[in-house]
Amino acid sequence: MSLATTQSIPEIRARNKELIEEVLKVYPEKTAKRRAKHLNVHETGKSDCGVKSNLKSIPGVMTIRGCAYAGSKGVVWGPIKDMVHISHGPVGCGQYSWGSRRNYYVGTTGIDTFVTLQFTSDFQEKDIVFGGDKKLNKLIDEVQELFPLNNGITIQSECPIGLIGDDIEAVSRAKSKEYDGKTIVPVRCEGFRGVSQSLGHHIANDAVRDWIFDKNGPDSKPKFEPTAYDVAIIGDYNIGGDAWSSRILLEEMGLRVIAQWSGDGSLAELEATPKAKLNILHCYRSMNYISRHMEEKFGIPWCEYNFFGPSKIEESLRKIASYFDDRIREGAERVIEKYQPLVNAVIAKYQPRLQGKTVMLFVGGLRPRHVIGAYEDLGMEVIGTGYEFGHNDDYQRTAQHYVKDSTLIYDDVNGYEFERFVEKLKPDLVGSGIKEKYVFQKMGVPFRQMHSWDYSGPYHGYDGFAVFARDMDMAVNSPIWRKLKAPWKDVSKPRLLAAE
Amino acid sequence: MAQSAEHVLDHLELFRGPEYQQMLANKKAFENCRDSAEVERVREWTKTPEYREKNFSREALTINPAKACQPLGAVFASVGFERTLPFVHGSQGCVAYYRSHLSRHFKEPSSCVSSSMTEDAAVFGGLNNMIDGLANSYNMYKPGMIAVSTTCMAEVIGDDLNAFIKTSKEKGSVPADFDVPFAHTPAFVGSHITGYDNALKGILEHFWDGKAGTVPKLERKPNDKINFIGGFDGYTVGNLREIKRIFELMGIEYTVLADNSEVFDTPTDGEFRMYDGGTTLEDAANAVHAKATISMQQWCTEKTLPFIAEHGHEVVAFNHPVGVSATDDFLVALSRISGKDIPEELARERGRLVDAMADSSAHIHGKKFAIYGDPDLCYGLAAFLLELGAEPTHVLSTNGNKAWEKKTKALLAGSTFGQNCHVYPGRDLWHMRSLLFTEPVDFLIGNTYGKYLERDTGTPLIRIGFPVFDRHHHHRSPVWGYQGAMNVLVKILDKIFDELDKKASLVGRTDYSFDIIR
């Protein structure tokens, strides 16, 4: 039996509050005051989770957050497959983000597709002293010569670029002109900007607006015959093929997906998006900006959806269909019905193994809320959650649609706090990232990486739900967790001495 | 629908089904794809000498470099000291990257904090971040030492670590006598091996030269101990343990400087050990009295060794010694310096390695190899291949310098088997791709990223280096010493035999060579 089911809501609330107080004791006074704003216990009926968010991380703590470069190159731009993304600055940023996000794609890598290559200007001291614009000019020529089938280039600024005042916009304009209007996009995503990767998402969205949409103009002709059922998937990075297991459902219900952002995406798809009839938005955090822009500028409505777990998938399919005619609404019902046997079989198999198990989450983007439904579909309960780089509107969505009363909420949780929380609440499963994985496994807590799906996936859609269920089962019920204590050290199992 | 609860298909198989294949084919209509014949034409062109020439003439663009940046090396060295928390002064995203990178390789937690500098720090400097940051990490993580290094951001704006740490101590962030060694580790100079060197030197300097002017410098009182430095090494867990075993067999008193072999290999038993093992701070200080210091990697300790030499004891550098002669040289040096005999047990290990090489050399003799990685590792592996009668053909090190090139060329020139080998300092894995197409070899040795080269060029990859993300637990087995060389030998042979089997596995066509006994 989980802790949550053995206690009443007021008891859990009191325990969680006490836990927060306890954790704050370790800090110097000033820091405790700042961190206190980010930790809370959710109360039903409140408009958000009662935590401050999107504020600077505290120096000297082990924050799990990344930077603007990670948000732009690592998340938004990197997966656009037919463009060359230059990590402009020193070698490290590109190296550490090389191939680490599993944005699956189809294409001939190194020839017409470039996602899993690391292009960098590899800044040296002289580039810092004299500036890197000249090098960037030459570098673009070299990209053109060696990779003639690239459809565009982006320049992802690392920290030094902004500090030394390089004019990457001027370089982009001049080079674009030189190469017959080729799309060359400068992105000011220096790592010191903002408080996390979140600003990098925003900056990347703005770069799409300014350097792709504006370049083509609102009246540009689509390269295909439009239909009334054209939609674009926004904010799916195709981790382990997520966007594919989502797209197939949309197509099965009768919609036509004209663009996928940005997992397995291409420049042509970015350009086509303003012709969509509806933008459907999965990762709200990373791409609400461009969706709002398209709504204002091109009049394209957008709707959020959640393709984790059958309950939310069903809800989302109906919601998406509501923007269209009966044909699509019937299509949605047909899809729901088609997959019901799979859903039933997955739940019949895995729910008995997972019923009542508790989960604590800490992830980025949409996952701290979106996956809760999928856990609940399997009979599991999320007792704590928080965002690496969420904003207040993320916590509003979480409070209003996802979490239960008394759930522990921790914004920008650091290593110290997270460890104490897990130690105390003893969840059956923690879902977070690579930096947290081994910490909790050492503690004997089953763990799944919920950024990369622990190299599994997809987790989106009905096909993905089966993988999700299997993976959670394998984590929680792995026989290894019964081997933590050496038998001679396990005091819970007294052994008879020979003399007795 | 291919998916089922009874046989769950993940990404590996799911998308091969007809419905997904159809979907992906439909998607192409929106992708502005290139004509497949054109893609094929360009692909063939990239294999040509003409493309290689263009590729090698690039000056500004780096593609798939085999190096990381300085701060990673600083973090790697810092955690080798007892209860030491690495503190990286700069923007926080970098630290997330170092921690992820180390965790992905070692499958272990990696603890490190950042001073989380943002725009305001870029304008006003990061002093306040340092003051608050040191106070917070000192209180939260109860370290025994905080080792500070920098990112490129802090270096570009010119933050002065020495002054900042002094001020932080004055403000009470940490006690005045708390150890906070530091090193400037700009990411736009050198690579992770430079960062290792700088951080290690910074820590020794702190203890030996008066803790940033707060106490008198240590006066050297020579003793019989030998210091040992591993360098930045993806096999640090296995290698350091092997070296300690050798020291103990020889009865030598030693100090491993930056011993991170425990912290990257803690047990799973219900407890998270944020700090584990490591060189004690006392030993780090007392290391100044040692008789000699041995570095296993010359180019990882370019500044540290001269610094140590200035303090009056002998320093000796090796180049990631792998193989019989390299281990011989290491042991002979150990014996000479310590005055201790090399025990029979090690002689027997040597004999077993020679035995194994004799048993298997027929399968390796004359095979061509390409190697890439850190300069010392490349040198060490090349030397071992020469011993095996293999022919190193391309040796490439993105962070190798002119001195490395010269020394490696001399090594190759000294062997019949090295005559047709070229050495490539400062080149990257896209250069290597051209080399593998235009001057093919039988096997490639390098880190995980070589799998793209293996796929593109068909050259089988033997994974030795850092990082190895896509295979598990290699770091636990040593590559140094006679036993380490045995591990490397087996790894190479396994790949050779796997390839033999693969080529001989077509039923009824090539399977006459599908041998049981080799």
C-alpha cells in the first residue's frame, strides 16, 4: 500500500508542508526565503500550484536546468533535419548536445540530413579577441561546398558570441543574399540569457517568425494543394518516434499533417505551417509563442493536446476533432474504437502489477503534468511533481487539469531537495533525467528517464502507451530492487544462528 | 496494427510496419526532399579524393570533433579529491552538460554545482554569484573542499577567481581556512585534457604554495612515496584500481593524485554517496614530499608536471601506456624510482600477455587500423598495434598538437608496421570519414561517435575511448598494465572474429569459412 492511500488528505498535506520546512533549514536565510517560494503543496480549487516559477536559479545549488542554447539548438532547432545547425562558439556546447535527445528522423545523414552531426566554429582565443564574424562567413561557404544538399543553415549562439558583440545577423543577411536567398537563421540563444532553457525556446520561436515566416511573407503560395483538413503538429520532438505514433492517429481520423515541429521536421514544413487550418500543440511550453503568433498573424487557431495514456488521448482526439466537421468527428470515434482492444489488453496486463504504486516526477516541458494521466490509467498515483523550467501558466494547467489535492510541488528543484523529498516520501518510481537517474537508483528507488524515455519509446499515442506501460512495469518490478542489501547486512530478516 | 500488449514493440520494430512506412512515405510530400538519385550522387561524391581535398582544405568549420571543452576536464579532476565539490563559475547550462556527459559514460551520478550566472552577471561580473554560491553549496552539500573552475562566459568577462574567492571568504561564504582551490579553464583554449591539467595544477598549487597566500608555502621534506596521476581517462575506474594493485604488489608507498575511481563506481545498496573515495586533502598536500610523480598522460599534465618538477622531485610522463613494452617501461621506471624489484607475479602476467599475443597474432598481423581520440590514448594504442604486427594507418587527434604529431610520427617511424601511417593533429571525424573512404582500413578504434563512421564507411568500430555511451561498463576494465593490454587484445580480437563470422555467414554461399575453431 502506498503512503498516499494509508493517510488522509489533511495528513498528507501536513506531512508535505513539514517536509518543505525541514528541507529549507539547510539553507542560509536569504536562500531559504528564495527557495520557499518554489515549494508548496497543491490545494484543490486553487488556480495554480502555489509556487513561483521561471525565476533565476540559486547559485551554488545543483539545479537540473540547462540554458538558452539547450532550449534553442538542443530542443527546437536541432531536430529540423535538412538544415545545418552551427553551434557558434567554443566546442563544448555542441559536443555535449550531440545526438543526446534522440530526435528520430528519416534521411541520409551527412548528405541531405544533418541532425546527428556536430557543426561548430570551435572558437579559439583569437576568435574571442578579434571576433568571429569573419570565421562565420568562411564557415558558411565551407558548409555550402561540403554539404550542397542542405536546405538551410542556422547559427546557434553560445555564450561568448553575445559577450564579444559579434553581428551574426549581418553575416546571415549577407550570406543569404550571396546564396540566392538561402535561408540562414541567426539565433541569439547565448546560454547566459534568461534563467533556463525556456528562454531559448522563445528565442528560437522568434527566429522562426522573423527569419522564415517573415521572409516568405503571408501571401506565399503553398507548395501543395490545400485541403480543409490540413493540420500541423507543433511541439513534438519525436523522441524515440513520439511524433510518428501521434501523427498516425491524426491521419487515421482523416486529418492531413502538413508539418511536424520539430522532430523529423524540415524547412519546407516550417514554411508550410501558416497554411494549416489548425495547429495542434503538444509541448505548450516550448512552442506556445509561435502558435500564438500564427493565430494573430495568419488567423490559425491552435489547440493543446495530450497523447500520453488512453484517457487523455481519447479526450484530445475529440477535442481536435471538434474543430472540424462530422467526417473528422466520426474519424476520431473510429480511431478510439479501433485502439480500444489494445488499450484494454495493455491495462489488463500491466495494471495489476502497478496498481497503487506512487510516482514522483521532475521533468521539463509538458511532462510534469501530461504523463500523470497515463500513470493513472495504469492505476498509479503521482504524489509529487515539478518543472525544470515551467512558467506560471504551466502550473495553472497542472493545477486545473492534472494534480490531486495535497500533491507536493517543487519548482526548479535541486539535487539536495529532490533527494530529501524522495527519501521521505519513498515513491515506488521516480521519473526524471539522466543527472537524477543514478542518484535514485543507488538509493534503491526504481527510475525512468522521462526526457529520453530511457532510450526506449515512443510513449505518445496508443502504440506508445503500450511501451510506456511495459517500461514502467520493468522499472518498478525489476527483481534487482530485492538485491539491495547483502543478506548478512539485512536486519529485517533475522537469521537463525547455528547455536540456536 | 502491429502493437500488442503481449509483444510490445518499441521504436526498434514498431515503425517498420506497413502502416508507419506508408505514413512516412506520405510525409515526404511535405518535406521538399531532394531527388533520391541526386542524394545518391552526392553521397558517392563524398567518398572521392576530390571531396577529401575540399574537406581537408576547410579552415573555419569543424564537424564532429573528437574533443570536449576545458571545464569538463576540471570537473573530472576535481572529484578525484576527498569530499570535493566541483563548483563551475559561469552560466548553469554548462554544468548540466558536464554532469550529463559524465553520467552517460560512467552510468553514475555526477555531482557539480554552478554559480548560475545570467545577463546581470554578464554586465556586472559574477562576484555576487560566487559569494552566494559558495555559501549555498557549503551549507547544502557539506563538502570537504570546493574546487572552482570557469566556463567561457566567466572568462570572456574576465572574472578574477582569486580575488572573488578571497572576497567570498571575507563575506563569510565559507570559513577562512576552508580549501577553495581554483583554475581558470576557458572553453576556447585547448580541450577537456587542458582543463584536467589546469584544475589539477590549481589544486596542487593551493596546497603546496600557501593556499592563495594565506599560509606559508610547504617546505619539501623528501620521502619515499611516489605520486601517480592518471589524467583524463574514460577507463579511470578500472585503470586506477589496476595501477594501485601494481603499486601494492611492488610494495611501493604511493599517492594517487585525483583518484576518482570510487566516485564513478559507487555501490547500489540503498545509499547515495555523493562523495566517495578520492585523494585525501592531507595526501594532496603531503604529495609535495614525494620522491617522484608519474603521469600516465603527458598531454594531460603539460602544466602540472613542470609545476611539480619546480618543487624539486622527479617527474616522469607516459602516453597512456598500453601493451607489453609500454607496461615494461612503466614498471622499470617504477622499479628504478622506488628501488623495489618487480615481483615475479607481474613477470608472470607479462608472460601471459605475450602468450596471448603469440596465440592470436596471426589474426591481427597486417590488419590496418584507424585510431582517433585524445592524444595520449592514440599514442598508446598505436604503440600496442605495432607490437601486435598490425598496421596503424590513420591516427587522428582533434586535440593533438604539433608536439604530439612529432612524437607519434617518431613512434611509427621506428617500426616496420608504422611505415604507411599518417598522423592528423587538429582534425575531426568528418576528416576521418574522408580518410576511411579514400584509404580504407580494416578496423576503426575510437569512442561512441565512431558508430556514424562505421555505418557510413562500413569500417568495423572497436570502442575504446571517451565517451562510450552506447555500450555499458567498459570503464570498469583496465587498459593499462599487462592485464589491461589483455583486455584491449580481447576486445580487438572479438571484433575481428565477429567480422569473420559476419562475412562467412551467408548460408550455402560463404559459410565454408564459418569456422568453429580458430
